[in-house]
Amino acid sequence: MDGRLRAYLWLIDILRQKRMTLTEIKQRWSASSYNVDHGELTDRTFHRYRENIATELGVYIECNKKAGNVYYIKESIYDNANVVDWLLSTFRISEMAQRVRQHDKIMLENPPQDTLYMNQLLDCIDENRYVRVSYKNAYGVENTFILAPLFVRLFRQRWYLIGRDKKNGDVRILAVNRLLEFEKLDVKVRKEKPLTPDEFFADCFGIMKDPRKKAEHIRLRAFWPQYIFLEETPLHHSQRMVKDSGDGEYREYELYVQPTFDFKQELLKNSRALIVLEPQSLKNEMIAILKDMLKGYETGEDYSGEGKGYDADE
């Protein structure tokens, strides 16, 4: 990682944790392992970094003179600061990688491998150009699409391209690792109202969005200790606790989300420790899925939904 960017992210990171005076910042930099050259952070350099962080990363570092000239993060141009958080996370992982080489006590997940077309995709988004892609879905069916690429999303170590089909206007979600061919076209996309990732996935649990399904108010009951994990890593940004049993046995939550396949899979991951209370339609569907699972275990036959299970007609 570039030394300058390393310094920027380090500065954002420490000021997110605590407001500091310039003297305190200098002391922290002097003792930091990120200061590989052991150089001094001068006043001039610090203020240049502030300006560059604002223009390049959209993060503003302000000084509260009334509180003793302490510096703090005022705001970000990103509504939810996800981009900055992602950069900071990448920064920490990059620095950790230097230490990993020296240790055999760290076990990591595999990083996303589907990055072959990522730079070209981002170029097409920036240049407002159509792309032609050949794609093979999970069932082995191949198709070719001409898309206006809207944005990309990383979800559970897999990159996805979200684009609008030139032929019918449908928004398609394609896993980048399933792209067989990619071609940038010399055709400009007509400017329309931009579709943001947060807006598009607002009522989705994960990467799946079904135009046939509407978001629903869903009520769940989680038993101890699973509700602790559910609160540490909420299923959806709309999740809120609505009831506590009072004796520590369970807590109930409401969320507003599409009951898509990946959401139901996530519910099943909680095993016995979570149940659906409402709506009754989703509760019935989960019961049917569990019955199909039991039949599959008992008979060894296919009740997955692709054959003769509950979802076979969907």
C-alpha cells in the first residue's frame, strides 16, 4: 500500500477512535508501527494530509478550538461511510498481511478470486458505456446480455455486477465469476436517474432481489444465546427488538425485508435457536421446508425444491 495512503487511513482510524490534539497525534505517529521511516509528522505535513483526505477520500477532519484544539472526524461525503469503512478494513488487513508472513498462528478465509473483469467493469461504469457479457448461470444455462452497468457489489466473498438490460430494461444481478466473456461497447448509456446500491437493495437481506415478491414485516423469536449473535450481526438494517421474555429465554425482533431464498437459508442457519412467528405464510413455508429436509434425511431422496419439494412449482 502506498505510504501516503497508509498515513491517511491511519489518521482517519485514530481520530475515529478518539479526538486528539495535534501534539497527541504527533506522539501517536512517532510510536506507530505504520511510521516505517520513523519520520516526524510536521504541522505542515499534517495539514496537507487533512486537505488531501478531504479531496481524495471525502472525509473532513475539523478542529474544535473551544475544546482545546482537538481534531475530529466531522463527516464523510458518503451517507453511511461504507466506502471509508471498507478502505479502513482493507488498510488494516494489508498491514496485518505483513505480520501474517511472520506467523503461523493466523488462519484466514480465501479472498475473492473473481477479479478478472473488475477494472474493466469499473471503467465502463465511470464512462457510462454498455457492456456485452456472456454468462453461465448456476444451472449451466448460457446467455448473452447487453447491459448498462450500474454498480458492483461484494457479498460474502463474491463480486456481483448489477446492470440494466438494454433489451427489456430489467435489472440483472450477475456473479462476476460466472462471466465467460466481457466486451466494452462504444455505445454510451443514456443518462437517467442514478440507481444507488443502498436504494436497490434496501429491502433485501443479501444479493437476491425478486421483483415478484414484496418486502414484508417479519417477526422472529430467537432463543438464548442465539439472540446475542443476532444483535451483534443483525440480519438486516431494519431489524429491531420488540419483545424480551424477561427471564433471558428469548427475544423477538421485527424486520422489513423480502422473504427471498437467501433470507430463508439464513434463517435455517440458526437451526433450533430461531423461529418465524409472522407472517403466517412464511412460517408455513419454513415448516414445509423443514419437513422436506426431514424426508430427505430419512429417504436420501431429493426434496430440495428443485425436484418434488415445497418450492418445486416456483
